[in-house]
Amino acid sequence: MGLLSLAIWTPIAFGVVLLALGRDDQARAVRWVALIGAVVSLLVTLPLYTQFNVTTAAMQFVENTPWFERFNVNYHLGIDGISVWFILLTAFINLIVVIAGWEVITSRVNQYMGAFLILSGLMIGVFCALDGMLFYVFFEATLIPMYLIIGVWGGPNKIYAAFKFFLYTLLGSLLMLIALIYLYIVSGYSFDLLTWQKLPINSHAQTLLFFAFLAAFAVKVPMWPVHTWLPDVHVEAPTGGSAVLAAIMLKLGAYGFLRFSLPITPDASHEWAGLMVGLSLAAVIYVGLVTMVQTDMKKLVAYSSIAHMGFVTLGFFLFNDLGLAGGIVQMISHGFVSAAMFLGIGVLYDRMHSREIASYGGVINTMPKFAVFAMLFAMANCGLPGTAGFVGEWMVILGAVKVNFWVGTAAASALIFGAAYTLWMVKRVYLGPVANDHVKHLKDINAREFFFLTLLAIAVLYLGLYPKPFTDVMDVSVAELLKHVAQSKLN
Amino acid sequence: MIDKLSLIAVYPEMILLVMACVVALFDLGVKSRTRTATYLLTMLTLAVVAALQASYASSGQTVYAFSGMVVSDVMGNWLKCFATLAVMVSLVYGRPYAADRDMLLGGELFVLSMFSLLGMFVMISGSNFLVIYMGVELLTLSSYALVALRRDHTLSIEAAMKYFVLGALASGFLLYGMSMIYGATGSLDLQEVAKAISTGQIKQQVLVFGLVFVVAGLAFKFGVVPFHMWIPDVYQGAPTAITLMIGGAPKLAAFAVMIRLLVEGMPGLAIDWQQMLMLLAIASLAVGNLAAIAQTNLKRMLAFSTISHMGFVLIGMMSGVVDGQAGGAGNAYSSSMFYVVSYVLTTLASFGVILLLARNGFESEEIADFAGLNQRSPLYAGIMALCLFSLAGIPPMVGFYAKLAVLQALVASGGAMHIGLAIFAVMMSLIGAFYYLRVVKVMYFDAPITASAVVAPFEVRAVLSLNGALLLLLGLLPGGLMLLCANAIKQMLAS
């Protein structure tokens, strides 16, 4: 069994064991098994980084065996500099989520932990798949555990949220399925991604394929104007669900652009780059303004996620190395920061059972340790230099200025909005005098919470202060992708 | 003089016929309320028949027996094997249910099941209009009686009546169409009919006129729009054990008849019948999925979902011949076959769970009855969820690969219009996902009405778990079944 298979199937195997493990009277054992599973799953992904060869853009750790020959579908896995960090990120966030749900989840613990472990395995599968059908299977299969996580452990309006999540994203991916089938037929019956990337396609077909992929990935990212499902879902999802959704699941969409849209339909991507940049800027600016008026903390972070993901798509469609690499760095940093923000809100919610900003005020007086973490993550969220949030945004803005000064300027304005909505929330929630009796009786974070917040804080600061390990790994692959996208595939 | 080869080809049918009579007589001496002895004898017979069919199928031979009246080929033998297994599983799931509802006062359930299976066998292997018609009648007559088995239950009797009247009408259609084609071609033998049509000398008008009636008759049996009206009423009205019996295995036989009549008998008219099937498919996808949303009764909802799934099967059937070229025929028909087989597998498990939750005096067929099933029994809720996700076509369940197969056949078969139809089909399955998810929601998100644990006999638990596991297993490793279908269809087309 290869390293990538191990990374995919270890968490899934633990998840299945957890599902079989029984009921809530064994919750303690279940939690420990889940923790061991998450730790082992993270450990098996580490060799992917340590043994990674940064000098080549070719796929590494490749596994390729026939899966079902009737349709020439292969179990084809492999990673390059673009995908390697997402696998580690997924395994890391999974571990954090298991720790974060430790005491909070008391009903059907085995199903909760099992769903997260299985989900993490499936998402790693998406990042490794080099076969179109394999990608699609992993991509779609993630809907099932997430649907159950939102619906079973979610808030009051969870059912609406779960359905909206499932159907909205299914709508997009079904169109992509038709595109995959079309590619399978025109490529002479192959689902191989690398074959598709070399396939000449005429301009008309490229446009249709591009929009079919856009339907799937834009909804997942989500891009403006198909973003409306995200705030609803984030508000109702349990803390862990929100963290995984924001940190990893949104990246599946952005990753899809890198693996499908850009290399398979490069001419259409160039042709419609204006549209993509426009939609991204709308996300950055318009959604940035929408974020400012939110009164619900989770909704605020959800909208800010959309704005941040706008930077990612903006970077991709600038077609230069700064923009593309910046977009990928932004994906990673947003993975850490958004997870941290949602888990932070979760810490407050567990104590107060309210997400309204108005119910808080002066939390720093009663929870000083927690407030420090919250401040740090807030700073990262608004892109302060030295934190993870800064690096990606800055690279994308530089890339944008290279292409067009005004696009760069418009993107840069987002930093102002970001600072405005984040700091304003910090002021209203943490600073000032103690607002009410509930806040007065708040207990500061315990050792468990301190532990996972520390892990996240280290990640956020490390990526902010020394992003070189991240960018070094992806340099060659990014250059290769750009070279590929620059070549016309029209025949 | 009947030659020995002919006899060998119909051994399974002969065993089935003889044993059905033996079981009917044997049952007279059985006193037990659950009819264990009759049940065991039936199961033993069916197991032998299934094994025999499997061995025939794996021998890979095509035998035309009784001067071409019946054919024993790979496709037919596999379908017969699967149909037998489906009937066995239906009996395992249905027996406790039937025993609770005074349906086992006599051994009719077993005898009629065996006769209906015999009808399916004759349908599947018939290579002659009249033989096929006889098979259809044997199946449906047994089914009418099965639906009416709970004779003092008003709903069942009403369903049986509707089924009978509409079924008789459909048989009339089928027979009328067959006689037209007989009139035009001068033969009842499918091979001869195909040959006569391919000469191009037969008057097209009469042929197509007959074809319309044949397709309409088939559409009735398949239950596709606009010939679907009996499906929801019969599914809902029949005792659930019987719903399973008529909603499972007979779909395999109906598929085989469609292949025999249209593909083997009238390949020359493919352009005409493909258009008819396309219209039927579009209407079925739309009506089936949209009407299912409004249902509160799970059996009725699954009935409408069946209609939409049969629409998908027809999509595969209409993608075989493009511009008179049958190059993609193997791909298209084997996709349909894969779809039918995986659909039957899923139907068995979903009705199995409904049957399992039904208790004496309680039907458990409303969607609301499934509330909080996950808290009562995670295992059965999990199996039902696997079924529903499979029906919705979400990977990695087997239902997804069925849709994939059919859609790729459709896209491979042609131009922009077929891609448009593919987009329509996936949009309809998005609507389908909504009502399947609603049942998942009820099972997982709602609080249970009753906390009582779910009890089931060991055999039911074992078979149901295996059935559920297969949905996932065939999703993870679909290659074997796909290859089986592809080879079966390839053999059928070559002969």
C-alpha cells in the first residue's frame, strides 16, 4: 500500500471502526479511539512532506491500478507541489476538530467522530486523485458525512441548512459529471486527468466545459453570486463542521480550478478571465461590505470566508506566478485562520449558547487567556503582516498590480474592509467593560482548549513569519502549471 | 421428437414447475403458522435453480431450444439467476410480515411466488412472440393473486383490482401489436421477424403501427409514464411483502423482454422505437421525480421513484443505435442491464427495512414512521441510508455507477440533443435527491416517536446486512458486475 492510499484509508478505517463501536455509554473509549485515529492519520501523512522532491513538477508517490476496466477507470493517485500541503492541512484540521469536539459532543459520539474521520479521508482522496472519476467519487462522497454532521449536531435551523448544503453543491457537481463524461468520450475513453490535460479541444467545447466546471467549483468555493448557501450552513453547523467546511471543503472547489479548469480548458480560462476576476472582486469588495453589517459572529466569519476565497480565485485567473502561488498560499492560510476563528466562536458558544455579537462585551476581562488567542486569529483574519493571512493576500495583490493597476487597487481595498469588520467585532465582543452577568461568569479556557488553540496559533504565526517551506514546495509545480496554461489547446 | 439439448436448456424451468406443484401438495400437510417446512422446501428449490442458472450462465453457451421457441443465453441465464435470488430474498424479508397478517394460512405465497418466477423465466428466455406473451401472463396472473392474498384488506383488494384491469389492458396492447407484426412479417419467431424486417420489403406503416402497441404494452409492464398509473396504487395497496415481490425481480424480466422484442426482434426499426423510448424516458423522469416529492407514504414515494428509475433504464435502451450503426449497442444495453440489476438490489434492501419495521398491526410505511430510526437502530438506519443514497445516485453507492453508465452511453450516442437530455436527466435526479434526503433527514435528524428496539429474526438481519453491504461493496468495486453485464450483452448481440 502506497503512502497516499495510507493517508486516505487510515482515517476511513478508523471511522468505520468508530461507527461499529456502539453507543454513548462507551463515549470515553470512543473519544480515545477517535483521537488515536486522528493522530495516526496525521502521522502517516508526514512522510509525504519529508520525502517530497521539490525539484520536479511531476506527480509523486504515484499509485496506478485499474479500478473498473469497463470504463477504463483507474485508481490513480499522485501529488505535486500544489496538493501536498492540503493533505497535511486536512489531517491536521481533522485532529484539531476531534480534540475540539471532545467534551462538547455528548450525543452519538461515535457517529460524530466517525463522520469526521471518514470525511477527512475522503477529502484527502480528492486532493490525490488523478483520475477524473475517482476525483468525482471522492468529491461527491464528502457530501454524505457533512450532510449528516450538519443535520444531526447542528443548530435550530439545521435541516434547512443541511438540505441547502447538499442540494446546492450537488447541482453544481452534476453538471461537472456531464463534462467528465464528455471528456471521457472525446479523449477516446479515458478518465485520466493527465491525458485530459494534453487533449486538444475546440473553442466551443472548451467554453462549455469551462462553465460546467465553473458550476461545480464556483458553488463549492463559493464565488459570488452562488455563495448564499455558505452563511446559512455555517450558522447552523456544529463548530467542528464549520471548521472543516471553511478550512478544507471550500478548498476542494478552488483546487478543482487548478486541476480541471485551468489545465484542461486553458483557452476558455483566458477568454473568461475577465468574468472570473470580476466575480472575485465582487466577492472581495461587495461581500466585504456585507460582512461588516453582520450581527451574528458565525455569519460574519462565514462572509469573511467568501471574501477571502475571492482572493484565491482572483489569484488563479491572473495567470502569473505571484497570483497563482498567492492564491494557493491563501488557501492554506485561510484553512488555518478560518478553522481557528470558527473554533474560537465555538469556545464562546459552548459557554454562552449565543452567537450574537450583542450578547457579548468585555470578554477579555473574564477570559484573558482566550482573548489573546482570539485577538491573534482576528489579526490573521484581517491580514496583518506577520500572520498567515498576510502572505497570500499580499502576493495576490502584487500579482494583480502586475496585470492591471486598478484591479490591484480594488483588491487591496479589501484589506481595509477586512480590518474594519474584524476589528469592529473584536471591539464589541472582547473589549470594553463586562457587558452583562453572563459574561461576568465566563470561565477561561481549559487545558484542552488551550492545547488546540496553541497548535493553531503556532501554525498561523509560522506561516506568517516564515512562509518559505510552503512556497518552496509549490514553486516548481506552479511554474509548470503556468507554462501549461499559457499554451493554447485549440486544434 | 424433442432432442436432449432442448431439454437441458429448460431444466431450470422444469424443476421450478414440478417443484411448485410439489410444494403446493406438500403444504397441505404443514400445520405450522409460519409454514417453516414449506418455506425451507421452496428456498431449497430456488437455491438449486439459482445455482443451475449460474452454472449455465458461466458456461457461456447460447442454445436455441424447441426449434427456436426459447433461447438459453448468457444474458438470460444471469437475469434468471438474479431473479431467482431476488425472489429468495423477498421471501426471507417477507415471511415474518406475511405470517403476522394471516397471509400464511395456506402455502399460496410460496407457490404463487414460484409460478411468478416461472413466468419470469419464460419471459426471459422466450424467443417467440407467443412464448413471451405466455410468460408475461403467467407472471402477471400470479402477481394479481399475490396482491389479493390478504383478502379481507380493502386496500389490497382495490390494488389487485386495478392491477388486474390495467394489466389485462396492457396484455391486450401487447398481443395486438404482436399480431400486427405477425401479419406484416408472417412469423412469430423473433429471429424470422428480424430477418423479414431487414429485407426492407415489409410495409413500414403496418410494422410501426404494431410496434407502437408492443412498446405501449411493454411500457405498461415496465411502468413508465404515461402508462404508470397502476404503479403507485399497487405499490401502496399491496401488502409490503408482495410489493417487494412485484417491484423487484419482475423488473429484470421486463428488461429481458424489452431486449428480446426490440433488440433481437426488431433491430431494423430501432430508429422508431428509440424515439418512442426517448419520449417515455423524458416523461418518466419528470413525472416520477416531481410526483414523488409530494408523497408522505414511503411505499408510494418509492413507487414514483421506480418510475423515474425505469426512465433511466430506457435512456440506456434508446442509446444503442446511431444513424443506423449499432456500434454503441453493447455499451448502451449493458449499461441498462447494470442499471436494472443494481436497481433491483437497492429496492430489495429498502423494502426489506420497511418490512423489518412493520409489526403486527402496524405497517410502518409512512415516512414519518421512520423518525429517529438512527437512535433506535443505527444498523438499519445505516442500511436504509445506503439505499437512499444509492437511489439518489451519490457515490460511492452502486446507484451512482448505474447512472454513470447510462449517462455515458447517452452522451456517447450522439450530438447536442443527447447531451441536453443528459443534463435534463441529471437535473431530474437532483430533484430525486431531495426526496430521498428527506427520508434520511427523518431517520437521522428527527426524534424517535417510539423508543422500542427493532427486533428481527436472525436470517432477516443477516440477509439484510449482506444486502446493504453489497450496495456499498458494489460501489467500491463495481467492475465485476459491469463486466458481467457487458459480456452478457455482447453474447446476446453476437448470436
